[in-house]
Amino acid sequence: MKTALGSVAFISLGCPKNLIDSETMLGSIAAEGFVVTPDYEGADVVVVNTCGFLSASRQESLDHINNLLELKQKGGIKRVVVAGCMVGNYRDVLDAEAPGVDALLSVNDRTRLIDVLRELSGSGELARSIAISDPDERGTVYDDRARLRITPRHYAYLRISEGCDHKCAFCTIPGIRGRFRSKPREQIVQEARELAADGARELIIVAQDSTYYGLDSEGRKTVHEVLADLAKIEGIDWIRLMYAYPTQVTDDLIELLATEPKLLGYIDMPLQHISTDVLRRMRRGSTRETTTRLLAKMRERIPGLTLRSTFIVGFPGETEEQFEELLDFIREGHIDRAGAFPYSDEEQAASFELDGKLPPELIEERHRRFMDLNREVLFKANEQLVGQTVELMVEGSSQDPKYPTLARSRADAPEIDCTALLKGRHEPGTLLNARVVRSLGYDLLCEPQA
């Protein structure tokens, strides 16, 4: 299919917030009259929405860009546009390592994509020196409605804010996306209704810090009120809260997690570490005591709580004793779903100036030890589920002929957590109860309950 404006393919990299950016840009492209194609070979323009958070993610972005530039030289595509988080803060890297890109568009200029594509379509040329805006302060809150979704129809990510006000030593996000801005409540509800009308049964709430919501616009933390409004929307069955900040969780939020049936007893709360000394160097504003006290309160008040968290290993100054303290914390079962990143020494982060940098091989060795222990703890927990009944949401088809349906439990977010293999064939988005008959480690084998 061709139009006068041409065809556009899209490669989306990075976190769910970036994915929402990609979906809104795709929606605007389609509404403007461009043809959106899933196959970038032969496309008039390929847009790469980059991630710039860590060196590994920047390298992944560069690999995709350079593969496309090689294809462009061979005549397989016409133009390459690079957008997203990497553009604003790492323009020099793109200039040096991807000189054949036709246009650059920062994350704060993403609404200008149509103008860029029109200029490329009309003249065939666009200067790489396109203006790149600084991160928004207390200004723009972007409209995420009218998306062309990349996720499966039965679940969707819903962003409730932009930017971040925290000063974590390891993080560059405030410099990329600007200060924290709450999205207006009525806009969030409208977006959620639109997603429900498009078939979404699960909303996954995302932000840089979802628990900070309302402080800038209302002078108080009101994410629990927003979640209560979302729970009233017809067609939404599950609401999953991601990216809570441990110093921002309120009693009101805990109470809603404990009592609202649609709000899953699941919270993603990146703790980053448990040693008080390491947390202090990270500028997290928390201690081991405040963290364990919060977790105990949540376990006591929220039935069947699933707590997901991520950690950084090998942070500057981390001693073997402090790392062992973190391993003991994982071993004791405080966290139900855990992940870890090896420390990345980012030049634009405050931690770049810290002393006590660890050798890369030691950081990798600690990361391996963490993940080995985490796998052991998770597998034991999944073994304990055998014989229990769990509620599942069907994802699609599996590769197992005896258990041909892929599903997720209430305790598992898409892409990052465990999955279930289910007997029988069921439509994506179906909710059903099933008995766990066996654990395969990460996967559960389940049979539907009558």
C-alpha cells in the first residue's frame, strides 16, 4: 500500500514509557496519512525511538541505527530518523557514530515528528541540525490519546506523569525528561476509557515515580484517588501499579491496594539496595530500617501481596559485606519478583564523581551471584504454588502442544515476570481460574478449573 506521503516503519527500544511515546507517534503518523508498515525493508522512512539510560541501551540503539544505515546504503530503505532519549543527551555520540542519519528528534520534540516526515517526504532532505529542545521543566504534559498500540490488545500501559524530581546519584532521567509533571486526572481517565474501548482489560500504570503523583499539581500525593477512578471504568478488570518510590508510598495507597478488587495486590517498587550506607551514597532518601518497616506494613495489610523490585549491584563503594547484606535480604524472601543491574558508570550521573569504583569483573561477578540466588528463591516459591488455584489472563499461544495456551497470573507483569502454560486453547484476554499442576522454574503448568 502506498500514499503520496509514503510508508513509515518504527523500531521502539527501551522502557514502557518509551513504548508509549512510540505508540503516540505511530498514532499521529497514521492519522496524518502515512502508511505504517511492520516491515522496515522497503519503507520510505524508518524511525528508531532510542533509549539512552545506560551505556548498554545506547549501544543497542546504535546497533539498530547502523544496521538501518547499511540497509539505506544498499537502497533497501530511503531515510532513517532517530528519536527519543538518546538524542538530547548523546547528540555527540550520534554525530560521531551514526553520521548518515537524516533527522534527529529529541524525546521533548516528539510531537514534531509529523513536520519532520513531511519535510523528508516533500524535499527528500532534512538537516541533521534540527533543533533539540531542553528537558521540560514544569511545562508540557503530553497527550497519549489516539495511540496506535504495539502491545497486545488485552493490556496497555497508561502513563500518569512525565519526568522526575528525585536526585538519585546513578540516574540521568531528570536530565533527559525534565522535572516531574502530573498529567491532569481527567486526561488520564479519558485515555483509560479509550484503551478500554480498544479492548484493554489490564491497565499497567507507569511513570518515573507513580507515587509522587499530585505533589506538583495538587500539593499532595493523590495516586490512590486516580487509581480509584480508573477502577470504575467498565471493561477494565486488572490494574497493575509500577514504579513506586519507597519513600512516597502512603497509607491511603496501601489501603486501596488492600481493598480494591481491580487493583492487583502487586506493586513494582525499585529499592536499588538494602544497605543503609549504599542507599545514602545513592541519594535514595531511605534506609534499611525504613524499607523493612514499610514492607512489613504492606505484607500485613495487603492480602497476597506481590512485590517486584530491582537492585543495582557494584555501586561505587559497595563492600563485600554490604553486598552479602543484599543477598541475605533476597534469601529471606522479602521480594517476590526481583531483577538486578550491574552498575553502569554514566558520565552524566552524579555517581560518576564518586570514589570507590569497583573493577568491572567484580561487578559482573556480583551480578551473577545475585541472579543465581534470585533464581533459586523464585523457583522455590513457584514450587510452593503447585496444587493452588490462581487467576490467569490469557496471553496467546505457547509452543507446547500439551499446554498450548500462554497466560500470566495476577502476580506477573508482561515481559518481565513469570508465565503459565495452560491446557486447552483460550482467546487472548480471557480471565479464568486454573490449578497449578507443576512448576518448570519460571513457568507454571496449569489446568483450567471447571
